[in-house]
Amino acid sequence: MPIYTSPELNIDAFLARIRPTFSAQNTEPHLRTVDAQSDETQILPAPLEAYSFRARISPAQKGLFNAIATLIGAALLLQPVLIATVLSWILLAVFSILILSRLHLVIAGLGTRVLCARDTISPIHAENCPSFTVMVAAYHESEMMVQLAAALRRLSWPANKVEFFILLEADDPETVAAARAADFPHSTRMIVVPPGGPKTKPNALNYGLTWARGDIVTVYDVEDQPHPDQLRAVYHAFQHAPANTVCVQAPLVALNETASWFSAQWALEYRVQFGLLIPSLSIYRMPVLLGGTSNHIRRDALLALGGWDAWNVTEDADLGMRMARARLLTESVRTPTFERAPTRFVVWWPQRSRWLKGFLQTWMVLMREPITTFGQMGASRFILMQVTLGGAVLSPLVHLPFTVLVALAFWSGELAVGYAGFGLLSAGLLVGLISDLLAPGRWSWMRLVAILTRPLYWPLHSLAAYRALWELANQPFFWAKTPHRPSDAELQPFYSTGSSA
């Protein structure tokens, strides 16, 4: 049964499980510009405090962290060798689980790509198809408006069944002017977000959600160039998915993967993440860390979940985990969205730090009441959440120290990592190599360089993780914005056959 008429999605059950706060005040048609100067106040959809990072780290968590740090410090003073040995074996066990889990997900993801058919792009009929609300949050992005308008115009969907929201900030007149001047589709609305809340992407999305009327809410970034047939692939995926599927994630593909070493590494990461890991997690009905863009979410479920957490700097990952807490599913498609990868460390570093800070925020929210989270997710989802989300936080913290330890052991001749440490290092490198080799996408000399130099890339994540820890303590809601610039002619995406553009 089509998604837009399915009676099987029980919103009352979602509300009973999550109990979000949401008040949709706007029920009238909204074919007009929403301006920040309006006196009309909006109640933004937002999770309860228990599901939001607005309250930061809970007092109970602070007390637990302090107690653990004190006990470990005291034990190291009294029995340094014994405690160091115990901690080493604990880390060895944890990382062995992380490595084996990743290998399993990679192989399962490969099987999914081999055995499952490609996306179906079937004909659509305007009278029967669902409506989409496509939202793009833009801040200091005046140069991107022309490219964004062209990308949205290329989307293949009946014009009377799609609305486009460009979410702008009141203190950014340049982007507002550029957006009004660009040739956006006729059904586009320029929505100026009133000041007052945190200046984050999820805050803007929540404001846009109060005006959305589409059956499905789609989120893109300003630099995105989605395949013209992506909405049609998403529609087909929803039609053939289980009734409790409320989100479809499309993959992100770098246009400029050969531009630099950093862009090649970033592009390869995304090929593994969106080409192998997310499809594997979807098949197993496990929690999915959503990408920040190109996710398509049923509006009724999004409202029931309370929208996005405006105080989490990775609102996508947080929403994916809240879906898992409500036992809701995410599917994936292969029809991609193209964008530019960072080409320099000074751009990559703050972006990666923001991601890791958001992962920490998400994990801390989940672990405020771990027993409650365990009961909501179930045992298998809770454990895999710890492996995927917890591993994404823990691994960057130890990459650099472990690399330094191995280098010192190699050069000094006095230190040793032991057979267990050497085995762990070898297993990690091997699984990383397997992941990179099996990842989908075209091959190039730069991709080969990225694979061969992968161990040099991992320690850089530690620098991002340490910055994330500092920001979490001092600037928890700071949004490190990634600068964008339009793609040149050589980087325009090529759309494969089947596109109706």
C-alpha cells in the first residue's frame, strides 16, 4: 500500500513510546513568504529534555564519569602494572569486537549490492503519488544559490506534488537576496528563520517543519546535486518497504575525489559508509546513523518523533537513533547525491570535529537512562548502537596514541606492543583494506593512493576527536560551518540512463 495512505503506521504507538512535544500551529495553506519580522510566534517541534542535548551532560553522568576517573587514577597509583594490563585487555576485547563487526557488515553490504536489484525508476501518476517537502538550510551561502536552484529544477517529480523550502537566517541578507534572485522552481518558498534559538541547521529545519505539508520531508544541503530520479527511487523504496519504514537514505558521492589526498580519503570513506555499511544495517533492521543530507522521512513519523534536536550538531545521527528507539526502520537506495569533498585539512578538521562532537552528544543522550534505551531498542539494536556509534567515538580517540606507541616500539627496540597488539593492528589494517577494496564506485589512481595511505589518515581523526572534546566542554552548541563553492564545469555530475532530466 502506498506510503501516503498506509493505515498501518500507528502514530499513537510512536507517541506512547517516545512522547515528544510538538505543536503544529499552522494548518492553513502557506503559499507565501515567511518573514522573521512577523509577530507570529512558532512552537518548534523538539524532543523532550530526555531526548535532547539541550540539558547537556546530566548530573548523574558527570558524577559517574568523575567516579570512574578517580577510581582508575587511584588504582594506577597503587597498582600501575596490574591496572594497565587490565585496561589493555579491555581495550583489546572492545576493538576486536569493533573490527569483527565491521567486517561482518562490510561483507553483508557487499552481498546486498550483488544480490539486490538496482533502484527501480518507475512511471508516476500525479493523482496517486505522495507529495514531497524538500528543505535546504542555507547560511552565508550566497554563491551557492544559482547551483542549488538548478539542482532542484532537475528533480523529476510532478510540480504540483512538491514544495521547496529554502531556510534562511535573519542576519544573512546576502544569501536572502541571492536566493530571491536565483531561478528556483515555481513552488519554492523563501523562509526566514526568526532569531532566538540556537543557530544550527536542525533549528532551521524544525522551523521549516512547522510549515511543511508534504507526505515526505526531504533534506538536502546547499552544495548537493541530487540525481534527478532520486525522489522516484525513494517513492518506490517506500512502497515496497515494511510498514514501519519511515526513512530512506540516499548515498552521497564526491564529485572531486581526485582533487587532493583529503578529498580522495573522504570520498572513499563515503563509498564504504553509504555503499556497504548503511545498506547492511538496513537489511538487518539495525540503527542507522543517518547522513546529514539526502534523507527522506515520512512527515507524520517525523512529527511524532519531535523533529530534530536543535542542540545537537549531528541532528541526523541523533534522529536515526531516535528512530531506532521507536523501532522504526530506515531503508537505503543507490540513486546518489553528488557533492564536493573537502580538499584541505583546514576545511576537513572542523567538519570532522563537529561530527565527532555530535556523535558524543548523541551517545550521551542515549546513555542518560541506558536501561530505558535498552528496553526501547531491544538487545540487538542496543548492542549494535554501541558498536557503531560508540565505536565511531572511541576509535578516533586512540588512533594517534596507538600509532605513536607502535612507532616508538619499532624505532626504540625496547618497547613492544606484544602479540595481541600486533594482531589487533594487523586485523584493523586488513579489515580496512577489505572495506576499501570492496567499496563501490569507479577506480582511479587517486583512489589507489588513498587505499595505500589509509593508515596515515586515521591518526588525523584523533586531532579532530580531541578538538571535539574541547568544544563539547566549552562550546557544545557551536556549529563549525563548512565553506562551499559552486562546482566548475569539469565537476558537473553525469546522470546515468533512466534519468528523466
